[in-house]
Amino acid sequence: MSKALQRSSRFRPRGPVVLAILDGIGRGAGDEADAVTLARTPTLDRLWVPGRSMELRAHGRSVGLPSDDDMGNSEVGHNALGAGKIHDQGAKLVARALANGGLFAGATWQSVVRHGQTAAVHFLGLLSDGNVHSHQDHLEAMLAAAAKAGCKKLFVHVLLDGRDVPPTSALIYVARLETFLAELCTAHSGLVAAIASGGGRMHMTMDRYEADWPMVARGWSVHVHGEGRRFASTTAAIETLRSETAGITDQDLAGFVITNAAGAPLAPMHDGDAVVMFNFRGDRGIEISRAFDDETFDKFDRGRRPTVFYAGMMEYDGDLHIPRHFLVEPPMIDRPMGQLLADVGVSQLAISETQKYGHVTYFWNGNRSGKFDDRSETYVEIPSDNVPFDQRPWMKSAEITDRLIAEIRTGKHAFARVNYPNGDMVGHTGLMNATIMAVESVDLQLARLAKAVEEMQGILVVTADHGNADEMYQRDKAGKIARDKQTGVPVAKTSHTLNRVPFLLHEAGADISYHIEEARLAGFTQPAGIANVTATCLELLGFVPPDDLEPSLLTWRS
């Protein structure tokens, strides 16, 4: 049995330790692309104190992704923050399972193939190489394997990205996929392989945390029933939908259905088919999985529900076992911080609005739903507004802070974690002015929170799970801001970034026994990253961090 946390003889906190995760607020280049720098942020500026601040890595290998060219994301970021260890994550696990053949040897894939030898196999997911929710390489590997195994009808239902990749890049990925499918058909006699339906990821199918079930209903109608606006090709659909709404990006395009030569939907789903959700990330795969899997389902009227074999790329919820069948085992994250504290009865608070509530609960807890201890844990979800994020860039930051301060003042919670989603959710719109306002809204609430923590003689810890708002324009290979060749206007960027994120400590008083000594951190086996925050918070809570965690960032005065 693992050893319980031990109290430290070096430090005992006077008040609560509050960890504020400023989602998507990284440390950018400080130029015209950097909404964080352009925003008025007196609180962040005030808290950036030598010896109490530094930058941390939140991407690539520092959060378990395959390479340092991979952007961090909210899922892996909160896994790292909650676990205090670096675990191989979805993209890396899937790539390994494809490379070593483990995915194709598994019982789930074999069931997919059996269905595909007598009916159709439908692949549903995000079509891009963003490597946050999915990767086109994974899709192509499975299509090739299915064709080789004798499946005769392969259909792809594409969700257009424009969020983890350039905002209007969908046709690049569509052209690549259509070329690949044509080559498959040439290589395998009698094979039919084509795109069957599609739409933008923020318009349909990929809702999360039950914020907007009508999104999922729209996807269900298009993918499953073939009900939607009809087009002869995916390219025609995308070009037409773009022409009808000036400035629209791929993620917001309406759903569409591809037709056969007779003008009927090419591939609605039928009894006996197999469906593979090829997204590996869990949060935006759970709801559509429930629509396929749940026998009792009341979120929307599914109409005709075909009897299909449904499989996810991974298990998206390990506690609720969603979906029932999956291709690759998720990372096994043992004894995350929430469990360590629950095991010794430390009172904890987790709070955010709906858009990021699961990040400070499910992902923080190592991909587990529910609490470790009902008696010592309090989870608070502030319902998000169901409006475009650029229209209310302040989101629910004030309401989150109201409730958080009220909870802190009860004196009940020794540790609190909060996520402010604004920098990420508004940053994904690609709209600079709205994102500046989003960052300013967070900074204003951070000022309120810092004052409340001071009043309770606590310690405020501030960081982020990845960058986004810190780089709102695309850059060319030389690192210069990319501009439209005709207008000279910077090209919007809607994805996360490779930038580092802030790490700030704030405690009132002059006699503080800890500081950040970057010379000591240079001796770490790998660059300091957000996984180091866990051990740091445990030390501030008065515990000795377990040896298997990434080390604390603190140096203590002897």
C-alpha cells in the first residue's frame, strides 16, 4: 500500500493555499500578436516579483506528448497539474498502439473488422493534425488496416477543426483525405471509401460537460440519419458555407451531408454497421458516445437508433466506462494530488464554470469522475452562458470569484483550485479585441482573489495549463507575424501555443521562508514544467511531497 502524505517539520501554512489556473494565458513574445501583453493586467504585473515568479513549460514532452513540437492542451495540462507526474498522453499512446500493432490485435478492433466485412465502418472525428483531440495519421492508419482486413465500405464523418490548426485550413485536410481514400480504392478491388458528412466542431457533435446538448443532436442527425443540407462533395460544402457567411471559420461551419449519384445521402448509419470515434481526447467525445451507447437516453430525441458496434479511440471516462468499447487504454494516473490530500482528510475545493469544470475535477483527478472523499471535497460548477465567447469575453469570471471568495472565507478549505477559462475559450475565437478583454477580466478577478487570500493569511499560486491568448496571429517560418497578402492584415491564430506559462507565488508579509531559485532548477533532469506545481503546492500545504512526483520549485531558507 502506498505511503500516506507526511507532515513537514519545515513549514505549516497559516491559511488556505489557492491555486488559480489562468487557462490559455501564456507568456508570449510581447508584440502585436500577444493579447496578454496588450491587455491591461496590473495584478499579473504586480505579482511578477523576483524570487516569486518564473516561466514553466506546458507543452510537448513536459506534459507527456510525443515531441516538443506538440502544443499543450487543457486535458494533458490538468492531468500534469493534478498528478505531479508526466504520463504518456493520448496522442503518444495511440501512435504507439498503431506502430506496434497493439490496436489492431485488440478485441475491439477485431469486432470493428467483423462488422465491416458484412456492413459499413464509419469513422467519426476531428479531421486535422492538431494532435489535441485527434490526428489524421491515426485515421489513415485505421482506414488502411480496415481495407486490408477485407472491409468493403468505409465512410468518414469529418468534424472540421479551425481551432487547433489555422482557422480556414479544412480544405487542406479534406484534399489529403480524399486523395488517400482514392488510393485505397485503387489498391483494394470493390472497396467504397468516401467522406459521408461533416460540419464544424463548435457547431455540432463535440460539446463537452453537457453545456450544449443541441450541438450533439445536430451531429447525430447529420452523421447517423443523413439529415442535413446536401452537397455533391465536401469541397463544395465548405466553399458554399464559407461564401454565405463572411469571415466564418471552419469550427463554426454548419453540418452537411454528402450525396450519391442519385442525390440521396451517401452513407447514413444502419443496423449492423460499426462506428469508430477516432478522437483520443475525452472531454468532447463523451456526449456523442453516450448517444450511441446509452439504452436510456433523454438528452434529445434520437429518432431511429441503429444497432451499431460503437467504439471510441480511448475510454473517455474511466469511472463511468464511456464508451463501452475502446481501442487504446488511457494513461493510468495513480494517486493524483486530490487523492493524496483526501487520504489524509485535507479539505479541498474545486471550482470553475461549466466550460472548464471537468478540468479541475475529472482531468485533475487523473481522468476519474466523482470525488475521492465526499466529506472533505467540495466541487462547485458555475453554469456557463450559452452564447458565443466573443460576445461575453468576461464569461463567468466574476461569479466564479464571488463563490470562491465566499468559500475561502468559511475557513473550511485548506486547498482550493480554480480555473478561469477566458484566455482559452475566447482565444480560440481568433478575435484580438475580445481576447484582450477576456484577459483583463481575469486580471480584475485575480485582484479580488489575491486580496481575499491575503485576508485569510493564505498563499495564492498562479499558473496556466497552456498558452493561447499570448499568440493571436500566425507566424511564418522565420517567426514573423503572417499577413494576408492582399490586405496586409495579420492572419488570425485560434490554436494553443508552444509558449511557456507563468508561475507566481503571492503571500502577504515580509517573513517568508521560501523562494524560487532558478539556478537550483537548472539542475533538474528536465526543464521545469507545470507537473512541478503539484509538489510545490504540497510543500506550501505543509507536507513532504512523495518521491515519485516531479520536484518542488521552492527553495527554503535554512
